[in-house]
Amino acid sequence: MGEFLKVLTYQQARDLLNQNFSWAATELLPIEKCGDRLLAQDIISPENIPAFIRSSVDGYAVDCEDTFGSSESLPGMLEHAGEILMGSGSDLTIGSGQCAWIPTGGMLPSGSNAVIMVEYTEKLDDKTILTFRPVGPWENVMQTGEDIATGELVFTRGKRLRPQDIGLLASLGIHEVEVSKQNRVGVISTGNEVIPIQQKPDLGQVRDVNSYAISAAIQSCGAIADVYPIVPDSPAALKDTMARGLTENDLLLVSGGSSVGIADYTLDAMLSFPDSDLLFHGIAMKPGKPTLAVRVGQQLIIGLPGHPVSALMVFHIVCASLLSSFRRQTVQGRLLQNIASQAGRDDFIPVRLIPNEHELTVQPLLGKSGLMNILAQADGFIHIEYEKQGLYNSEMVTVTLF
Ligand SMILES: Nc1nc2c(c(=O)[nH]1)N[C@H]1C(S)=C(S)[C@@H](COP(=O)(O)OP(=O)(O)OC[C@H]3O[C@@H](n4cnc5c(N)ncnc54)[C@H](O)[C@@H]3O)O[C@H]1N2
Ligand code: MOO
């Protein structure tokens, strides 16, 4: 039986993993395939949006000065000089005292600098329009480049593309962009007691929770999870599956067997690869103490604790930043009870949020790391820092949301 070697704080562990993991290569993809992908290039606008001065309403294009002084009781009178057609430029020019019908999105004719909405006008006859209120300069108009100007930095490298971002790229006519290739992450569960979820466990057996929970977490980071069949407590079988996992993936996550028990072979199997280097074994955090990581050549194998709650929490806190720059949202709430902790380790405690009239209250969900239901009920988690010995009832705390 070994000892925990090279114990780090969770920040040191996270930094070390980030230093030893490189982004997958990039690929050029059509924007319709880029939802949720990470941009691998800056996007500079090649043109102005809008490219011409556009009306934002249906109405009449006018020189605003010609509407000054008009009111319900004393309407102004303008000559109807023509109509702007949608989707084409116009050589119409508005002279003094004239107006032209313009649809929403139409291009303003020269001589006009505002649009009066149709509901504030009345057609007296084919040639005459009454105006019942004044409009100011550039009222109801979108200026050239008002949305985006030529040469403007629209997005920076590393940004996750959301539907509205894809829409903006479409508006600029950018139909393909360089994005990071999706990382492939191998997921291995190990343990003689762990069985496929389709089977009914005998006494002493448990269904394989980690393969499913961890691969869902990997997918939520935008990466591809590659799940391997459960490996029994056999160093040779573990090494075989890890060897396959390393050739087929960018990163390997192995859950179980990471502690120091007699059947905990994960570390030995990792270190049996030539060119392997132990980055850490043990993190001063709860849950997650037995977490370990080994670099094999240019690749990483991370050993997550077997307990499903620990495995998932360690993934969120230590591993997720390898795959995604996405930061989880936080909210503030008032703690509902004292929580004791040990100085010299970071604690992460699942919590439920209870909305109150004026603030959120935070109910800690305390229990052992094997209790998956705790995490399923949690809205997020709170952090008790390394040097603290606990948190007090009624303290305001920051909750990181799942
Ligand atoms: N003497 C000590 N014992 C333990 C320590 C310690 O510091 N000293 N740490 C404890 C902590 S904390 C954890 S967490 C566990 C982690 O141990 P392992 O990573 O070696 O995991 P196993 O022993 O293989 O499994 C622990 C537990 O989780 C269940 N398990 C494992 N894999 C799965 C899976 N894929 N799906 C569902 N459940 C799984 C397994 O049956 C065990 O019950 O070590 C403590 N011990
Ligand atoms: O990783 Mo362990 O949860 O501290 O049970």
C-alpha cells in the first residue's frame, strides 16, 4: 500500500494540468456547424452593418425640419414624391417639403434624414401627406455601421459561439470560420464491483455511474466523450485499456482505484508507460483527495476518485478548464447553518438554493461522497477556502451554479 505523493492545492493541480495539456488543432467549418464551438481566430468586420442608412419603421422619409411644428390640431403638409422599394437602392431625391413612402428596412433617399411613422400621418390625396407630429434628426433610422463598423473587432479567439453570434457572422457574410477541433476524452471506469447499468447488481456490486456522469460533463464542455468497457481490478487489463485510450483520445479520465488500497492499481498502471511522469497524487480538497495525474509523453491521464460525487466535483473544479474557457455563473445567498471545515484543505459543498422574498438562502447538502442523490438535488456548490475552519450561519456566501 502506498502513500499520497506530491499533494497539491486544487489551484496548483489545475495549473499543472493546464500547463501539460495543449489545445487540439483547429479546423475550418461552415458556420452552420459551429454552434457551441470555440473560435480559433479573431473576427474583424469586413464591412459596415447596416451597409446603408435604413429605416427602422414603416412610414415616410422626410427632411425632419419639414415636420417641425406639426401637431394633431395643426398638421404639416408634405408632397408625396414617390416610393422606396425594398431590396434596392433608389435614385429618388427628397426636395424641400417633400416625402417618400419607405418600408421598414428600406434605404433612405437622399435629401431625407428621418422617418415619420405611418400612424402619425394621413394620406389626404395621392400627392399630399399630412404629418401630425414632428420627428428629430435621424429619428427611426439606423445609421451606416451603427450595428458594426468596418474593421471593428467583433469576436476574439477562444469565444464560444452562441446562436446570436452565428447570426452576426451570417449578417457579415462570413460563412466559414476557424474553430478548435473538439477534444476527444476517453473515460474509463475501473473496479471489480462496478457493473454495466443494464445489469441488476448482486450483493457488493454497484452500477457504473461515473462513465455516464463524467461523459455528460465532458459533453457539456463541448468535447467528445469516448467511453470504454469497465475494467476489472487487474493492472494488465487497466494498462491495456489505457494504452488504447491514449492512442484514440487527447485526454484520458480514469475513475476508481486512485486511492491507496490494495486493489488501487490506477497509479501503477499509469506509471508503467515509458515516458510517464507523476504530476501529482493527492489534492488538499474535499471531496477529491485521492485525485492523481500522470503525463505520458505529450498526453495526460487523470485519475478521478471512484466515489461518483467526488469524481464529478473534481471534474468541475480541476478538469473542466482544460476543455472549455466557459466560467460557471455564481450567485450570492445567505447560508442556513454553520459548516465546520479543516484548515489546510479546500472544501466544496453541494447546496440547494431556496428563493426568499429579498434574497436567496443556501441550504448545504451534507453527506458522504458516495451519495449521488445529494448532487442530483444540488443547484450548485460553495467553497470553503484553504485557510478557513468553516462558515457561519447567516453569512453571505458565493454559490457556483451547476
Ligand atoms: N485509507 C484511506 N482510504 C480512503 C481514502 C484515504 O485518504 N485513505 N480516501 C477516500 C476517498 S476521499 C475516496 S473518494 C475514495 C476513492 O477511492 P478510489 O479512487 O480508489 O476509488 P474506489 O476505491 O475504486 O471506489 C470508491 C467508491 O466508489 C465506487 N465506485 C468506483 N467506481 C465507480 C463507478 N464507476 N460508478 C459508481 N461507483 C463507483 C466504489 O464502488 C467505491 O464504493 O477512497 C477513500 N478511501
Ligand atoms: O474524494 Mo473523497 O470524497 O474526499 O470521498
